[in-house]
Amino acid sequence: MLTHAHLRALRDSPSAAVRADIAAAVAADLAAAALSAKETQIAEQILESLAHDAERRVRQALAEHLKECPFLPRQIAVILARDLEDEVALPIIEHSPLLNDDDLISYVRTGAAERQLAVARRKIVAAAVADALVATENPRVVGAVLANSEADVTERSLLRIAARFHGDETIETLLVDRPALPLAVCEVLIANVAANLRARLIEKHQIPEFLAEELTLHGREKALSGLLPSDSAEAGERLASHLHERRRLTPTLVLRALCLGDLCFFDGAMARLAGIPVANARMLLYDRGVGGFQAIYEKAALPPELFRAFRAAVGAVLAGDLKRGTAAFKRQIVDQLVRLYDDLSPASLDQVLAQLARRVMPREAANEPRGVRH
């Protein structure tokens, strides 16, 4: 039975080995809930004293035996977690149920990599804590978070990882192997990872073949759009012809160019798809009435599902909205598309275009007849 005599004996003992043994014994009794109320009070006094012991091995023995104890007073857990010695702090940081998210985030932001790794390995890692871990951009820490299936890694953090560690096969493999991935993350990975990882991603997350193909194409279109000539009509026409010959002048690529204000390419692409001179195409495209645009759209054999999207973007061009700058123009188009299509979720241009592309693919796969809807 624990008494105050134990406290005095512990205080008077010059031996670190004895104090370490007492620490282990008292901690084990507390963890086993084998003490009376009075003994528990004495045990807590002993443990608080030992938590400040000058000898590392005493504090280490305490931490090892109390790391998962739910009955430990929280202030003792915090003292041990803040210990300067990793051998003392790490067991508590990784295992103690008494530490809250604010505690853990502070250890991530102020601690060295080993303490960040201890947080990443916890049985439960809340979203805010996972965000802080990802923000370190330390490959070891990020890898540990991804490897922890119980870590609540948000879509935003997953996208951040995919962008920051593009080409890092170890991190990309851990991303692919997550238990579940949002579609936006799958889209980025499919478009950017190596072929073996792409196949693994498609199989593990049961992505339909048609959707995988569309996401891959969407990623290529996004990359290609960054190379589109925005100020050279001749270069735009030449690139449009080149892509058309290789069957890569897709409806979503043409729409993307229009939404980004790349009119040189857009005009050339519409002319090539419709099989008419660019000058004639421009007359029809920017006809103030609906008839001219509808005529060239149908002649280009573009999907009827996208007619409203194209018409809205052309209308914004005619209204002079491009003069406000590409970024503002793009935001306005996205807002208009979300209003025009009831099932579109407000998102970035990339995600909105991906959602629109998924509307088109089943009809194209079935080779259904086309007809523009007004």
C-alpha cells in the first residue's frame, strides 16, 4: 500500500536506479487502476515529482510505463511530452490519449522531425493536425502521415502533397495506397504519375476505365493549355491543325482555351473542326445573334451538352470581359457555368471542366446522334 512514507523515501533516496524502479512500479499500478483513491492521490504526487527528476532514465521509465495510461493527470503528460530528451517525450507524444489537437500542433510546429514523426504515427490524427504535418513539407513526415491509414488527411492537403512531391515515387506510391482518395486527387495523380502507379491507382480505387481515360486526357489538356499561343493567330492556327490531325483537338481542350482567353487558338480550332477558313469562322463565332455561333458549333460537331458552356464564354468575350484580365475572366466563366448546369459543383476551372467532360463521354462512347440544345 502506498503511503506518505513512500514519498519521503523516494525524496531521500540518492539512487537514480531506485527512483527509476519506483517510477516503473508506481506507473504500472496507476495504469492498471489497482490503487485506492488515497493511494491514487499519493501516486500522482510521486509521479509529478519524478516527472521533474534530474535523471533522464527516471523520467524515461515514467514515460514508457504511462504513455497509454488514461488515468494519468494531464499536467504530468504535458510535462513529459515537453521534455528536452526524446527518450522521454516521444513515447508520450506518440501514444498519450491526454494530449489534445492544440498540443500536437504545437509539437509539430516547434519540434524537430522526430517529434513530428511521433505525432504522425499516432493511432488517431485529426485533420487539423494532419494539415500541420503536411505543411512541414518534410518527406519523412509527410510519408508517415500518408502511411497512417487513421490520419484524416484533407483533400486540400492531399492536393498539396501531389503538387509538392510530383515525381517523388515514394510519396506518390503512399498517396496511391491511401484507403480512399477524393476524385480531384485521383485526377491529378492519373495525369502525372508513372504508368505503373497509374494502373495501381485505377485498380485500387476502382476508377471506371472510361473515367480514367478522361482524367488522363484532362491532365494532358491542362498541360497543353499552358503552351497555347495567346498572341499569334498564325501559331494558334498551326497548333490547332497539328492537334486535329492527331485526333487531340478535343472539345474540352477547345473550351479550356476559350475560358482562358486564348482566342487565337480557339478561333483556329473552331475553323479546323468546322472545315472553314479562320476569317469565316470568326464572323460566325462572334456574330451578335445566336444563329452564327450555333451554325459553326453544329458544323464543328461539338457535343450538344457543351453548347451552353461555349455560348456563355463567347458571350463574355463579346461583352468585353477579357479586358478585366484573364484571372477575372476565368472566375466569371466558372460562375456562369455553375449557374447554367445544375449538377456542377462550384470549384476551380480544372474541376468544372472535368465535371463537364464526364457529361460528354457516355454519349460519345455510344455514338449517339448529336443535336444542339438551346
